[in-house]
Amino acid sequence: MIKKENTMAEEAREQETRFSDQMWDWRNTVTDRFLGLFPRRTAEHLVNAQKEGLLAIRSLLDRGIEVLEGDLRRVSERPSRQ
């Protein structure tokens, strides 16, 4: 029974990996075709603008995590209720 469950889990992981690979291939194909509509320098600027947008979001997420870590630190430092 356990071997069957392991096999099913492995098959699910393989199927998920194949699906993920297909999605990345599709994404790359669409992106390449879209960026192919523009001159190289324009395409580079578009990609860099997307990257900067993601870095800005990451910065916001990092700050949010810092705030939560401060909350956790304050909670762990307060006296326990008995």
C-alpha cells in the first residue's frame, strides 16, 4: 500500500514538472514573439522595466517581512499569561 502511494506521489510530481516545463516553454515563446515586434534596444528596456517592477514589489515584501519579524519579536518578549 505504501509503495503504491509513493508511486502515485512520484507520478504526480513528474506530471507537475512536465506541466510546469510546458508553461515555461509557452511563456518563453509568447515573450519572444512579443519582444520580437520591437527593436532590440526597446525590447531590452521593456524587460528591464518589468524587472524593476518586480524588484520594487520584492522590496515591499521584504519590508513587510521585517515588520512581521518585529511583531513576532515583541510577542515573544512579553510576559506570558498564566
